Amino acid sequence: AQSVTQLDSHVSVSEGTPVLLRCNYSSSYSPSLFWYVQHPNKGLQLLLKYTSAATLVKGINGFEAEFKKSETSFHLTKPSAHMSDAAEYFCVVSGGGSYIPTFGRGTSLIVHP
Amino acid sequence: NAGVTQTPKFRILKIGQSMTLQCAQDMNHNYMYWYRQDPGMGLKLIYYSVGAGITDKGEVPNGYNVSRSTTEDFPLRLELAAPSQTSVYFCASGGGGREKLFFGSGTQLSVL
């Protein structure tokens, strides 16, 4: 069994300040973890993925995430938010014994000028 | 290189009508999925397929049917549309659990 919890439904930051989107997961197997981004009225695009190599994963547009097995977390960060980062972000767990990705409920990132 | 092509983009149905959402991928992926997205609820899996001729129910299959006669195509059928099926639908394909998903652009469906 697997599940994922995104701890915040909304995160609001000012442009130029750091971004932290939190994700905790549960999996019976060694998981693969993903972050996807969805801009308004668009499909989903992969930001980054973890598949048991380096625990710090770098993605597109300056985002990165750190896999912490002891905390069962995979938080997404960015040092400095841009207005174009405003979107919905989904944490996803998959792999191991399951080929069915499980999505979190999403975190809406709001960026203020 | 089209990726995942999903049609139509928008549709309005009357209660009780039926329709088929089309999904096609050109990446030779075995795994294909249908999700629905409702505000604040993330993506819920409706049906999935692990290869041609093999389909299975996801989390919210009631009111829907699928078929997978070829590797490329995975249509979703709505029978007797209900207002509860008003949602945004996404088709996705991928190479398996540890591989990323490729998404279509979505279908916004309203049932009135």
C-alpha cells in the first residue's frame, strides 16, 4: 500500500523569497517519488523525480527536493520564487510493488509581487 | 512527436447522454491511465491499463468504461452522464511505476 500527504493546500510567498512545499509519503516498498506542476488550464509537467539514486534531486526551473527516508518526506524547495512559479504542485509516489501512481491532493503556490 | 493526444478539450453534456473521451499516445507505452481532477482533491484514478487487452478499475470507476484494443489508444466511455461527472479528465501514459507520466492536455466536461 502507498499514500502521499501534501501538508499544505495553499502556500503564499513573495517574489524573491524561498519556497517550501511539503510532502510525506507512505510505501511498503522502496518508492519512486515525483513532483509535477500544473499551470492554470494546462496539463501536468514533471518537475523532478527520485528513484533511489542521489537523495537530493534537482529539477527544472531551479526546483529541488530532498528524499529523507527517516522522515518519509520529499519536500520541494526553491531558493527564490518567481511570479511564473504560481501553479498547482502535486507530489506522487509510485514504483516498488505498484505501477499505479498515487497523487497527493495538491498544493497551490501563490506568488505575490 | 505528439506525445499524448486527448480530445475533445471541452464538452457540455445533458444528464443521461453518453460520450467517449479519446486518448492516443505515440510513445509505445504499455501503461495508460485515466484520471479525473476535482478542485482540492488532486487526481483520482478512474481506470488503468497495463497493455493492449488488459484494463482494470481504479479508485473511482463507477459510471465509466474503458477499452484497450491497441497499445496506442485508450478511450474512456461515459454512460448515462450525471452531474457528479462534471470534472476535468486527464489521460496519461508511461513506462511503468518508476517512470514519469506523460499527460494529455485535459478535457473539461460539464454535465447539466
